Amino acid sequence: MDQLPFARRVPLLNMSLTFREDSCAARWLSRDEQDYAPGQAVASLHQHIAERWQSEWVASFMGGRAALYAVIRALALQPGDEVLIPAFTCQCVTNAITFNGVIARFVDIEQETLGMNAERMLAAIGPRTRAVLIQYTFGLVCRDLEQLLDVARHRQLWIIEDCAHATGASWQGHLLGTLGDIAFFSSERSKIVNTIHGGWIVTRHPALGKRLMQIQDDAPCPAPEFITRLLHTLRHAYASLHSGSLPTPDVPLLPQMQADELNGLFSPQYQWRMAEPVAELLSLQLARLPEILARRQRGARYWQKWAQKMGLQGPKPRTDAQNGWLRYPLLANEPQALAKSTLETRLNVEAGVWFTTPMHPHPCELPDCPTGMDATRRCVNLPTWLWEAAD
Ligand SMILES: *Cc1c(COP(=O)(O)O)cnc(C)c1O
């Protein structure tokens, strides 16, 4: 490919933010911090989520990692119990499990959709295995989905769906997040919908739902200072996309991960419930979900054709799914960092390297999970929200 396909560099993050979210954040910054407590906006967000995912029980937290932390508690798992997770995930997932004293056991993945390998899952079940986490990596419905669900039901394991990459995606007409016992989602800045940080949970299981309500009601709210920083971070992200001159932020912007959690140390963020301004921002983003997904699907089709033409190894998405396509993953044959920079220069895009270890970014070697390890060395991801004529 000699010519750059995009005149303007395509960013990897924040593309779904519009002036609506920006002005919502600006309005909240002019209000009293006392108004940050969960109220009407959280209630109407929950109603929207309950209707969309046809789930009676909904809870919201300040991140997908906090949502998973609450899921583990709602399942009443005991120290020493095990949750099976794919050997191609991020440290927030392992943290949310191990912070509860529960063991995260890695299971190898398959190469077509980068999801958990069902045969390997069956082999990994032990006497303390209580749950399996089905992760829809890059929003792709797992190649082995049916077998994963069947084995889990047959062996009486709880089924947790990790929909952090897959908000709004579906399989055979069923929304992801409605296939197992309990599911969580993320609105972190790198995900399908963006509130900088945020997450939510849906379940139709009454006993889990009731415990979840208690956990959420007992959960602390973040300090107002955290929310103020979040609102500034969102405004800064929007400005970086839409204006040439970046305002100097009034407060330090929020990082994606805090230093303590990167070191595997407990961080209070894993307990915080969602604050009112974040719920309003999330409602704005979810209202545009069909448009956001259609756009990402167009981007993925573009890369699919391109990969085919270039002879590059892309995923093999299921044809009975509306995949979420958070990113378009390629398995490169040269070292990951080199592949990333070559693609960035050649295509004028910002590329990503999810995941560089099975618990990204924390170093981790798993000789028993060769396919996961191989993906951590070769996977490079392209943005699926591409510039279009109307932009
Ligand atoms: C981002 C992510 C999470 C956690 O979401 P946060 O909102 O960032 O806490 C969980 N699982 C996967 C696979 C993710 O990529």
C-alpha cells in the first residue's frame, strides 16, 4: 500500500465522544459537588440498561474492574475458589478476582476469535473451580461459545460474561451479556462507549441480583475530586479530537490504571459505585450505541478486505454474530512493536498492542497456554472507528 489511506491520523481512543458529552461534562463542572451523589441519572441509566439487555437487575460502578469485583462478591466465592479466565486478558481482570482472595486460573485460547478454547477449559476444571469468565475479546463472539456455555452448565459453574469489549454485540440475535448468569461491561475510554471510567452489571438471576443490589448500596462513592478530574479528562479527550489547540487542564488528568493496581495492590477504585455525572454521560453514549456499532462494523469490513489483499492474518469472525469490533486484531509475523510502528506509519493510524502478556501489562509467562502466549507476542490492533467522508 503506497498511498496513505487516511489524510488525517486515525486515533485509537475517544472517537465516540461528541459535543453532547463535552457540554454535559462542562455543565457538571459548574455544579455543586454535592450533586455528584447517585440519584435520578443513575436511576434512569439503570432503567435503560434493564430494558436494553432485558435484565431485571442492574448495578453500576466506576469501572469494569469494579463491576467484576462486585460480580465475584455477588457469586459469594470463597478464598481458594477458582475462576477460569482466558490466557489473553488484562490485569484489571486478574486483580478484580484476586483482590477477593479468589484464584484466577488461565485457560488457553483459540486463534480464530482469541476467545477461550473449550477443550482446554474442560481440562482445566478442578475441585475448586466455581466459575468461568467468557471474554469477548475485541467484541468478537468466541469460536467455542456454545461448548463453553454447555460445559459450564453441565459442570455447574457460574458463567460470567466479560462484555468490556462487546457492548451491544450479539450472537444469533441474543445480546451478549444475556447468555450466562451475570455479565459486566465497561465504559472506560478505550471501549465501545466512553465515560473515561465506568462499568455496569446485568443479571436475570434473582439471588445474584439481590446480593448485587446490597453490594452496590453499600459501595462507597468516589471522592468529588475524582469525578472533577474525570470530567476534565473527558473534556480534554474531546478537545484533543476536535480542536487544534489543547487547553491546559486545571487538574491532573486521570490515568487508565493507577500505580498500585499495576503492582497488584488493592486500590479503592475497585469498590466505587457510579457517580451521577458519569451515569448521565453513559446514558448519552448508550443512546447512540447502534450508530457507534455500525460505524465500527464498517471499519472492520475495511480492514478485513485490506488484510485479505495484503495476505495478513486477521481473525475469523463468526458469521452468526453481530460482532462488536472494538479493534481489528492482526497476528503479525514480525515482532509486535515493529509491526505496530510499521502499520502506524504506512496506514496513518494509531495502533494498539492488546495484549502483550496474558495479564496485560503485567509480565506473565504461561508455558501451558501456547496459543495465548503466541498472541501476546504477535497481536497488533487497528482502530475500527475510521474517518469517513462526513467527518
Ligand atoms: C478494560 C477491560 C476490563 C475492565 O474494564 P475497566 O472499565 O477498564 O475497569 C475488563 N475486561 C477486559 C477484557 C478489558 O479489556
